[in-house]
Amino acid sequence: MDAIASAEVLVTCPARNFVTLKITTVDGVVGWGDATLNGRELAVASYLRDHIAPLLIGRDSARIEDMWNYLFRGVYWRKGPITMTAIAAVDMALWDIKGKVAGLPVYQLLGGAARDGVLVYTHASGTDIGSLMDDIAAVKERGFKAIRAQTAVPGVEGTYGVKHGKYYEPASTSLPEEQSWSTEAYLNFAPTYLAKVREQFGFDFHLLHDVHHRLTPMEAARFGRSVEDVKLFWMEDPTPADNQESFRLIRSHTTTPVAVGEVLSSIWDIQHLVSEQLIDYIRLSVTHAGGITHMKKVFSFAELYQVRSGSHGPSDISPVGQAAAIHLDMAIPNFGIQEYMGYPDLVADVFHGGPTYEDGYLHPSEVPGLGIDYDEEVAAKFEYAPKYLPVARRLDGSVHDW
Ligand code: KDG
Ligand code: MG
């Protein structure tokens, strides 16, 4: 057996914060895991450093399923994003080690390639309709076959999803920025600009839109119905998924496909959404939902109900987490699409390797394991900087879902 010799938690901030777990075995094999939870980074770092790392030493690095259950059931307290992100980091690092020991890229260990490449969508946005159109044209130029479109809503300061510069980075202030929200303004404006996108660019690419949890179920039903002619690939998070039953109402009013899950962290959080076919795409991520081991089960469960994958892939999931997602996307039969936002340039100084992009698709690295190397020396130069996600307030000053 090749036992775990050490487990170190590394925090870096090459333009944005990332938490990475490094597991080293007695034989000297190193595995990397992503433990980044945007705006709550240090909670996961402490969970790993103070409560998980001491339990790993001396355990068999090859027993991934056993380790998952040991950490999940052994904690007694169930689920939640902090626990599931910490478990995910261990899981990813062990898959990385297993791939390196086997001399195979992780997707080969998961059953091999079920497709030739991973279809990805990226983001286009604008401060108004004109700049959205320019951004879509630029994104299409880069070969993307699927594009998420978001535009600032007139009169709503700080609308979700509008880029400032090359990337949309919502966690950008050392205390939460307060943004405003008007459901009426959004519902009046969003269907109009989405229709204009189709008028200008036609229907030969997938168009996606993120509602970001802002509507009630009935408002979401109205929105979904109002964009049916636009033929969205999906409307994302139309209402918060705390009450899975809410989606039944949305479903009964519109044929616009629904994607849910980026803030959820376990198979139980999506059990009814999937088994009652209330959604079309699952957006749980490898990083925030227990790693490759748990996500493989999530997607197998979803396969029974013809629900496809559509994993969350913003820049707040590190290149290690994104690489793990691409290996899984390659291997599962019910893959749908993968979010691919990209990273600020500095990130490539710390994380080397990973999937390659070509003509709308990502391809996993063929290097054994996850295929990512982490440069500890460079990473140490970028100190953690507290960054919070914004808070949304309605026009009357009350707090809304951000
Ligand atoms: O940290 C929050 C972001 O990951 C989230 O706002 C991004 O909604 C998002 C998306 O679909 O990428
Ligand atoms: Mg989203």
C-alpha cells in the first residue's frame, strides 16, 4: 500500500483566491485537489487543515471510495458546501494520484472517452444591448458553439453577469458590495434583448441565460414562456432550489429547459428535481459536490431520468477542479454541456497544463492523473485577499437572492 504521508493546504490569489490541497504519498506521488469556495475560502482551508489533514496520514491513497465514506459518514454532521468542498478536494487529489500510479489520464479510469470532446459554453455580456451584440460577435469569432448572454438591466445597478473587462468577477470587494434589483425591470427587459440576439445572430448556436435565483416560481414560469421563441438551451436557476417542489409549477407552464444546481452540494439536494423530471440539466460541480466519486453517482442517477449534465465552471473553480470536471464530462453517457469561463492571465503562472480548447470544445490532458501542475513557489507570491460576493437589495431596500 502507498500510504498518505502529508496533506497540505495552499492558498493563493493570482488575481483571485484559490484553495488547493496537496496530498503526497510515502512513495512520493503528489495529487492535487481544488477546495475553492468563493467568498468562504478560509472556512474550507481550515476544515481541511484542522479537521481532515490529520485523519489522512497513514491511510491507503488507493482506497478512494472508502475515503469518501470515511470523511462523509465519519463526520456525523451532514453535507453542506464547506464539508462537500473539503471532501471534494481529497477525492480529486486521490483520483489524481490513482491516474499517476496507473499511468493514465483520469477519464480513462472512469470508463474511457464517451465522446470526442467536451462541448462548452462561455459568457457574453454587455452594459447595453449594443455592447452585448459586440461581445457575442467576439465570442463567436473564437469558435464557441454555445454562449450565455447577460445584459445590464436599465435602472438596476450592478445587474448579475455583466463583465468589467475580460472576465465577470462578482467577488471583487473586501466587503460585500450592495447591488440593486427590480424583478419588474428585469422581466420587461430580458426577453427583449434575448430576442434581439436571435434576430441578429440567428439560431445556429446554443443560447443560454442565467436568471441567478432572482424570480418566484410563477415569475419564472412567465419568463420561461416569454422566451420560448428564443429557444434557449436553458434558463438557469430561475428560482432558488431550496424548495424542489417549486419547479413543478415552472414546468407546468413552459417548455423552456431548466438548469439547476450550482449552489447545491449533494445528490440528495437534487433527488426530487431529477426523479420527477422537474429540470433538464444538473449544474452541481465536482469542486463543490464531493468530487469525482460523488458526481459520478449524481450523473448516473440523472441518466435514469434523461437529465443531462451542465456543470458549473466559473473562474472561482480552480483549473484543478475544472480539469477534474472535464475528465468526468468525457466519460459519462448523459453529458450535456460544460461551463467554461476561463481565468485571468496570472492564473496560468500558478496552474500549468490542463484541458485544451479548440473550436467550441475542451479536450482533457492526456498526461496521467488530472494533468495539472501547481507551482508552489509562484503561488506563494500571491497572498490571500478577502473578497466577497455581492448582496442584492430590492428597490425598497430589502434583501433579495443574489
Ligand atoms: O461564486 C459565484 C459564481 O460562481 C456564480 O455567480 C457564477 O452563476 C454563476 C455561473 O453560472 O457561472
Ligand atoms: Mg449560474
